[in-house]
Amino acid sequence: MGFDEARQKYPSIHLVRGTGSVRASVEVIKKSQNAGLDFLTVIHPNTEYSKYVTFGKGTVVCSGSIFTTNVTVGDYVQVNLNCTIGHDVRLGDYTTIAPGVHISGYVHVGKRVYIGTGAVIVNGTEESPVIIGDDVTIGAGACVTKSIPSNSKVVGVPAKPI
């Protein structure tokens, strides 16, 4: 069933992001929006977060994830199972965080970022946050210790460009 047919057959339908691929998600979300379909923000009840966390439109947060305080989650972000998001973190639109990722405090993640399973991003400071640019891929198990420019792919411990 196409998006137009779904909207006509089920006029009150809402969608939930389920694609882990950043590129595929952006494409599907834009096509569905063009067809007049809307997305829900879905947060598993086994997620812990303070009242100082904001979740954007169409975001999905899976079971076991923990968000501390002063966290801003953009639109259409996917946070998979058992992730921890430290204080003063910003997650950009369309970001995908795979299972078991740990992001420490004062980290700013750009748009359309993919963070692989078990990756760790160490903390920045209020004066000098760790900045992950737009369209970055961080490999599974990587340990990010410093900012990463846009359009980069990094792997390893410590994470280095490939």
C-alpha cells in the first residue's frame, strides 16, 4: 500500500519511524509527509528521563534507555535499546543511535548522524562541547574523544577517520 492510499483508507493514521538507516529514514519520512501523513513520538515506558528532556516530533525511544537532564532530542530521532544520554546533550534531526550507545555530557550531535552499536562518546565541557557534525557515521564500538567534522566516518578506539 502506498502513502496516498494509506491516507485515504485510514485518514487518522499516524506513522512511527522504524528504519535504522538514516538515508532511508529521511527519504521515507519526506515521502510520507508529502502524502499528508504524520508521525508519532513514541517513548517506551521502560525509558527513564527527567522533566528537563525534550523529545522532537516523530522520535522513537526504545526500552532501557536513560536520559539525564537538559537533553534536547530533535525530530525523527531513533534511540535504540539500552542507551544512556548524559546531561546537556543535543541530538540532531534524523539521528539514529544503535543499541548500547553511551553519550556523555556536553555533546552536540548534528543532523543525520548514525552512531553504531556500543559506541561511546566522552564528555565535553560547557565551554567546549564535543561536536559531532552533520552526516557523520560512527562505527560500532568506537570511542569518540574529540569533535568530528561533518561528512566523516570514524571507527576504533580512539575513533579515527576512515
